[in-house]
Amino acid sequence: MDQNLNNLYSLDGRLPIAKAIPFGLQHVLAMFVSNITPLMILANVIGLEQGISSVLIQNCMIIAGIGTIIQLYPIWRIGSRLPIVMGISFTFLSISIGIASTQGMGTLIGAVIIGGLIEGTLGLFVKYWVKLIPHVVAATVVTAIGFSLLPIGANSFAGGQGAADFGSTDNWIVGSVTLLVCLICQIRAKGFIRSLSVLFGLIAGYILALCMGMVDLTGITDQPIISLPKFLPFTPEFNIGAILSVAAIYLVSATETIGDTSALCNGALKRNPHKVELGASVSCDGFISSIAGLFGCTPITSFSQNVGLASMSGVVNRFAIATGAIIMILGGIFPGVGYALTTIPQAVLGGCTIMMFGSILFAGFGMMARCGFSQRNMVIVSLSLSIGLGFTQATGMFNSFPEIIKTIFAENCVAIVFLLAVLLNLVLPKEDTKD
């Protein structure tokens, strides 16, 4: 086998840049729309001017690239040295809209900065809390992440929730062809072609969508050639209530990052994560989120879809994924690049991601198998998943609770699953190993 191909499946293998770029681009395309969407929604809901909205989208691409590079190549104890791709988190969208609508973007940004420092510091002291997350808890959280992503992939496949053509025949055709090409490459291709199955599926789906008139490239000529990021587009204001609310959501984000790190290690690296890696990934999550606040963005976190891509393709080379991070940064500096990526139809992304999300579920099942199917583990897993997934699907289930509880738990099954799994692991009696 070509040594370069072997190096793709090694964290530190050396690759020529021409071979690394396609794999980095594949990661960017898998997460790009999800990265910019939270800020686009926030800007639309609170009525930010078009100019400011464009600045925030530009900034979020640059921050996502910087965060990914620091995860890959740590600074001190910040960054896991794992192939984790970072981007703007959907988890904070609801609370961000609430604070920005009533108290202004300055108050939101102040809470993002302080909350990020809290999460980052929490990651530095991982040895004091990591015992709360044994393998059975991590496996349960990873499985919950996999389940929570399936509707996202399905909605994209149909054209994107709320789209005028949602579920249309055109979306079904494009999504199905994209998925079929990904599947054929995954099953029939060999070598690096197989590892790039998502990219080939995306290219095929994009060309088909272009031929069907589903891609609009008219706005690309209106973009400036180069545009530098704007520092402090909003003046931070510090409100204790907003800070506490956002800090609570940071704990949920830390949970997701722990789950993603565990899924990546088990699915792509075929081992359990080290304590230091868990803490370092959480620290990067928090501290880079504070930097994101300085550029007017909401917090960033690890992207589960990229964990699924790494698990499915087996490509974990840090340099290859770093080229993707550089592409994101360039997309922020050269707006035309970023605009071109935004033209990818949702149906194409859905066809690419739906199998990747399933691979996260598979990683969760594999982690459970390694934990063993004892009576105690069965109770932890089944009760946590049934309540976490079931309660968040029942509209209005949390209506009688305070607003902060609804914000954290009503639509976030991962938070409920994590909390229940930790509590059950603490209160259930240990099984007698002699039996």
C-alpha cells in the first residue's frame, strides 16, 4: 500500500499538501452550512443589519478554523491533539436569541466571553470530575448524540426544515443520488477514493443540483475580493443573570464535546479517550468560545458530523484536517470562497451526512459492547436514553418548569441523557463481580 495512504490513517503521518487538501475540504463541506446557520438565524430573528450579518458569518468561519487548528495542534493544555473539527454550536441558539432580543447583543457577547472562560477552566481540572464519566456514561452520551443527529440529516435530505420545497421530488432525487454515490464509493472503491466517498457524493449531488436549476451562483460576483475580520463588532456588557444562563448551557456543550471526543477515539482511533484528551478538548471548547465572543460570535463546539466522517472514512491525519481549517479561514478572508460554499443545496448535504450520523450510533453501540451488557449497565443506558429521547420529543413536556430548565433540557436530549446517566451511575449499587 502507498505509504501516503497509510499516513492518512495515522494522526501524525506525513502527507503531500496536494493529497491532504481533498480530505480537509471534505471535512469543511460536511460542516460548513451547520457552522454558519446558527448566526444566520440569530441575525434574522433579532433584526441585525445585512452588513453586520455578513461580518459575523465571515468571523465565524475564521474562528472555526482557528479552533480546529488548536484542537489539532494544542497550545499548552488547550487542545486535544485529536482530529476534532470545531464550529458554531446550535446548542446556544435558543438562549442567544432570548438574551439578544431582550438585552442586546452586547449582553449576549459578555455572557459568551465569561461562560467560555468557565468551561475552559473546567477542562484544565479534568482529573477532579472525569470519574463522573465512566465508559458506560460516555457510551450512552455518544449513542444519544447519534440519535439526536438523525432528524437533522433527514431534514437536510428533504431540503432543510422550513424550506418552501421541503420534501419535494427534486430534493428526493438529489439527496438519493448523493447518498447512492457515497454508498457506492464506500463499498466498491479502494484506497483514498474510498476515504473520499463523502466528497465524491457531494460533488455528484452538486453537479446534479446545478443541472436541475437548484443552485444560485448569481451573488458570487457581488462579493469583495478580500475582507479582514472585525474585532469587537459589539461592546461586551456583563449581566450576572445572562452569564449564569449561558454558563449552564456551556455545561451541556462540554457534555457534547466529551461525547464527541469519546466517539472519535472509539470509532476512528479504536481506543478509549485519555483523561487528558477529554479535558483538553473541553478547554479548547471554552477558551476559543471566549475568543469567538470577542469577534461577535456565539460559542463554538466540536462538530459531531465530522466525528462521523472520521469514523466512517478512517482518516484521522491531523495535517489533512488542518488543511480544511485553513480553507475555513481563507473562506472568511475571501468572501467569494465562503459564498460559493453556501450554495450547496441542503438535499446534497443530507445525502452526504445521513450515513455519517449513523456511524456515530454504531460507535456508541461498540462502546456499549466493550462496557458489557450487565443488569446495571442496562438500567443506566435504557433509562437514560428512553427519558432523554422520549421527553424531548413530547412537545410541551417541560411547560411547567422555569424558563432556564426549558432552555437547557426541553429540546436537548443529550443534556438529559448525560445528567441521568451520571446520576444513575452514582446511585445504583455496584454489581458484585464474584457473581
